[in-house]
Amino acid sequence: MTTTINAVGTDWDAIRMPRYLGLAAAEHLGDALGSVIVEPGERRMYVLVPPGTAGQWAVPDTHALGEDCYLPLPPASRSEPPGPYWLTPAYRWKLTDPDDLRSALTAASQPPL
């Protein structure tokens, strides 16, 4: 099975971030974390969020992908490298709430007390 390239902005938008930041945010999100794609060669990950989020997104160290963007979608069964893979099981397809993601990213970027 191969990775397919899909248009972003119709069924979902994506928030790209460095993998270290995304993994820290994922810990803060817990079960609220939706579908996530990891691109290991680039050391980044994408959190899938509702369509329209990209137009209102402004969080440091992240980049929103919406209309006119494309993203590699790994096969549903791919949960490890090589190539892009799902951090969360593909069968659990759900979108992360943008406000929850913003809060988790803010918490993840704060130095520990």
C-alpha cells in the first residue's frame, strides 16, 4: 500500500508542527487528540482539524494548511515508518478541536516549573 496525496480544506484542515512540539501537545490532549500523521523524514507531524480552521490559525511554531494545500495520507494500516504514518489509529478518524489544540500547544511550549 502506498501513501496518497489528498487535498486539504474540504473535509479537514491540518496543523503542521515540529514533531517534538506535537508529541508534547498530544500528551496534554490525551483522548481529545484526533487523527495525526507523522512525517518522520521531515521530523514533523500534522494534526487534522475541522475545515476552515486554517484561516483563523495563528500559533507560533506551527503552520496551518487549508484550501489549495495537499497532504500525504498514509495507508490506514501504517502505524510506523518508513514514510508517513498514523500516530493515532486511522480507524479512529476524528478531528481535533482547534481550541483544545491551541491550549495544548501553549502548555507544551511552556518551560516546566
